[in-house]
Amino acid sequence: MAFLSGLEAGPGGQRIDALRDRADGTEVSTLELFFDLVYVFAVGQISHLLIDQLDWRGALEGAIITVAVWWAWIDTAWITNWFDPRKMPVRLMLIALMGLSLIMSAAIPEAFGDRAQWFALAYVTIQVGRSAFCLFMLGNNREAANFVRLTFWSVLSAPLWIAGAFADGDTRLLLWVAAVALDSAAPALGYPTPMLGKSTSETWEISGGHLAERCQLFVIIALGESVLLTGAALSDQEALTAAVTFAFACAFLISVLMWWVYFARAGRAAEIFEQLENPGGMGRAYTYFHLPMIAGIISLAVANELLIAHPTGNADGPFAAVLVGGALLYLFGNAIFNSTITESFPWRRLAAGVAIVAILPFYAVLSPLVMSAWVVLPFIGLAI
């Protein structure tokens, strides 16, 4: 009976009464936490994809997959900001999205190989199906126009994903670069749609506290992968030598300091977000500026595994790239995110980035352990 009652016409012209009642609060539900478990797996799959192919093409493929996984997750986080996971239609939708996300995640190691069709079809079904189902639930509710826009843009990029899945080599790469570019540009452009025009941040009524908490949880997911790879790499060592011990200490410290630097201001950011009269603009900042942080954490997780496996000897180019590149990506995302909150220039993070880059010309004569220790120092400065 509860399910059938959810199919009755809701307020404001809704076909299904599925929207959250803001008066009851917008806390993160246990179903959302359960949903996130799939993305723990997805982040792990991305890190292993990078480890298996440490070159420019592997980096580009990893970047495409990371952006796609992020949009699949963050768009769902926005949806659960509006729609109540306690209501049966929304609950069933999230469970279906969870299953599709698991298929997408399972395909990641071979997304540019034999399982390209798995990945693309699952991703497209998530993006198009979620928006279309939400539009169906809304009926002629005043929020429906935004979901027409969302569905339109999801359908617009779908042919690129599907065509890429059936193409080979560089053609697939180019089609999927175009697809992620289209998906990434849509929110910034306001989802301009024929006959409807584009939306503005004022039309996106959201709970800032809920979206802030969801993004914080995804940062924890990414940091969890960093810890897992560090632990797994340590368990593979036959002996706990001095070099391995110091390498473990550096890897562990990098994970801790990334947590420290982010969460030192995460609570303040959430409070500001919750109190804004127009939270839609800040929601866009959360959506875009967390992505480079997540990519940086994944890259540094890969660096941690490589560091513990080979702490001594001269560092090679791939290790230097994932270590320094990951640190810079994280600091860049953290800097622009914090500057949005504080409205001040991120001088300290800029200085930390310059200090980290300064070691790059010397990587070939330094050990991975020395390079990692050098990267840790600016993070300690930021934490202090």
C-alpha cells in the first residue's frame, strides 16, 4: 500500500510524490551510504587501471574514466538532494542505479578494451535513465523544466559514448574525450535546451548541508583507496626494512595530510553553504572543484603503492608524474574550492604547489623515498 500511495498525484503537479519534505530535514540516508559502496569499488578499479598502464595514454584513459564515474556519482547526489530516498519509487531507482554502477565499475579495467560496451551502455543508462525517471515522477511540477534540460543533455552525449564503445583505438579515445567534455560543460553552461533556454543557479533549490556532506563522503571514499593501496603494498613486502618503513610512513602521512587539509575547512564550508540564499552557485563549485581533488587523491594512491614497492634507486618518469601530478591536482582543487568559500587568494596552497614542482627537474637522480618526503613537507606546512 505504501508503494501504491507513492504513485498518487503529489503536490505541485507531481505524478509521484517523491520530493523531500525540507521541514523533515535532508540528512544523508543509509541507502545513500549503501549506494556509495559501489563507488568504493569504482575508485579502486581506476587506481588499478593507472597502475597497469603508467604512460600518457593510460593517464588520459584514467582521466576519462574518472570524470565519467564522478558525473555518475555527483549527479545522483544532486538527485537525492531533491528526491527522498525513504520513498519507495526513489529507493527502487537508487537500487537500480547501484546495480548499473556496479556493471560500469566492473568494466573499468577493460573499458578501453573488450568491455567498452559494458562501460558505455551502463553509464548512458545511468545518466539518461535517472533524469528521465525523475522527469516522469515530477509530471508538470515546477521543477520539471530543469529535468527536461538534464535529460536533453544526457541524450545529447549518449551517441558519443555508444559510438566510442563500438569504435577502436584512437577513434574511441577521441569520441569519449568529446563525450566527457560535453557532460562536463553542460552544468557550467546552464543546460541550454531548445524552447526552454538555460537554467540559472537560482532555479536549483538545494540543501547545501546535504550536498556538502555527500561530497565529504566521496573524499573519504578516495582517501580510503589511498589507505587500502598503502596497506596492500606493505603486506606484499617480504621484510620490513628501514627503507620500506620510511616509505610506509611517507605514504601514510600523505593520506593523513590530505584528509587534514581538506577537513580543516570542510565544516566551515558546509555551514556557509547551508546559510546561502542562493545555494545553487555554491553547489556548482562543489560539483566542479571536488573533481581535481578526487583525481589527485587517486593519483597519489598509485604513487604510494609504487613507493612502498620500490622505495630506493632512482625514481622514473611515471612515478614522478603520479606523485607530483597527483599533489598538484589535489592542491589545485583544494585551492579553488577554499578560495570560493573564503573569497581570498590561496597563497599558501600556491606556495606549496611551487615547492612541490621544484623537485621535478631532479627526479632522475633522487629516490622515490626522497621525492615523497619532499612532497610531504609542504602538506605538513598547510596542515600546521
